[in-house]
Amino acid sequence: MKILVTGASGFIGASLVPFLTTGGHTVSRLVRREAEAGRGELRWDPETGAMDAKGLGGHDAVVHLAGESIAAGHWTQKRKARILESRTRSTRLLAETLAGLAMKPKALLCASAIGFYGSRGDETLREDSPPGKGFLAEVSRAWEAATGAAEKAGIRVVPLRFGIVLGPGGGALAKMLPAFRMGVAGRLGDGKQYMSWIAIDDVIGAIQHVLGSDDLSGPVNVTAPEPVTNGEFTKTLARVRSWPAVLPLPAFALRIALGEMADEMLLASTRVVPARLLDRGFRFRYPALEGCLRHVLGR
């Protein structure tokens, strides 16, 4: 297959691109800087609407992973607007450009997030569960809706609702491990909130599965089948690394430090299961948290 990837230098993209090329696929990268000739790069600029539309023709599928980090910086009104715009503007530009091509791709896989469901306690959430409330739910709904032009043009659209991706060298673990090393990490709040996680290996496997499934469209939860509470996650990570996890962070302290971000990213409870992947017989390499952590941390 000939596959176009946006966000190729990000945490997921940096693992996906070599996996695809090793598998014999031809990969093009959509980049915001000046494209380098001979490296399969095409240039775009979502802020100005610039796009190398001619170069997009002839691709079999597009995997759209680009978007500004949600966790980098406090959620001021200006920053929240930028987060929302970075996802909707780039997705809409891409979808509308693909819809107008003479040689359209068959599929558009677009990153989304389990933030779509909001904080729902211990409710089990599947792809057909209704959207929740809050800023992340608003962003995810708008993000997915921005693919509308591609869907109307007959392109198979699959929003990938990613959970917390665990892998070496980046992602959520890169932010957690320093605190554990210093012995100051513990549960967040009461620790009862659910965390829906997934190993980076299974993220790549799920994307491969979706790329090869011509009959699969609509949202897909990209999470492991066994979500855990924050308390369970903390104890498991501490056990795997043989580090103490004795200093819990009270909810009020997190809210003072991070404001709205604390409630939506650290204290929210989102118990998501990958119902559509499981129904199709997708086999997870790391369905349980401890096995995942021992793999990605080399333990």
C-alpha cells in the first residue's frame, strides 16, 4: 500500500512509519517545514491552508496523527482555543483536500481520544456510548466531525480513539518516571478513577488491522481490554520498577497546580473497552498492565 502519514515525528508516528516501511509499504510524510526532495515528504501548513494537493493523489490510505499536545502548558482560554483549532483546522483541510482529489484514498484513519467520553466513573464505555461533557469531549467531537468532507466523498473514515499510550522513550511514561525515581509518586486523588491504557506495540497493531479492514468504518477504541484504576496503575508501576509509591497527591493540590486540566486529565475516570477490535478477533500482545510495563521498561 501507499500510505500518507501526518504527525510522523510524534510518539506514535515515529513507531508507525518504520513498521509500515519494514512491512513493504510505501510511506509519504506530510510535514509543515520545507519538504525534502527524495524523502517522500509533502508540505502543508494548516494555519494558512497551504497543501501540496497534487502530491496527495494516488495514496491508498491516510493516517492523520498530527495535533498540538494537550498536556503542554496550562489550559488558558487562548491555549484551549489553539488546541481545538489545531485539531479541527488541520483535519478539515486534509479531509476537504482528499475529497477533491481525482484519485482519492480508500481510507482516512484520524486520531481522536477517549476524552470523547468524558469522566464517567466506573461505567464501561464502548464505541457506541454517547459523548461526555467537558473540554476534551468537546475537542474530540469536533475533531471527529472535521472528517465529514472525506466521508461524504466516499472515503472510509475511522476515528481512532486513543487511550493512554505506554511505550519506551516518550508518551505518558516519560512524564511519570522522574517522579517515581525520586520516590515522590503515588496515586492521584483517591486513586479510584479508571485509566484506559494501551501498549505502543498494540497501537501499531491496531492501526495495521484497521488499514487492512475494508469493511471497518466509524470510531474504534484503541485501548487495552483491561483498564485499571489509578491506584492499581500506581502500585503496578512501582512494583515493576521496585520503587516506592507512598506519597499520594491530593485532588485539591492537583487542582491548585493545574486547574481544569487536573480534573479532565488526571482525576477523570474513563473506563473504556476496545469492543470493536475484540469483536473482530484482534489479538492484543499486552492485554494486562504488568506485562506491558515489564516489556516497555525492560523489566
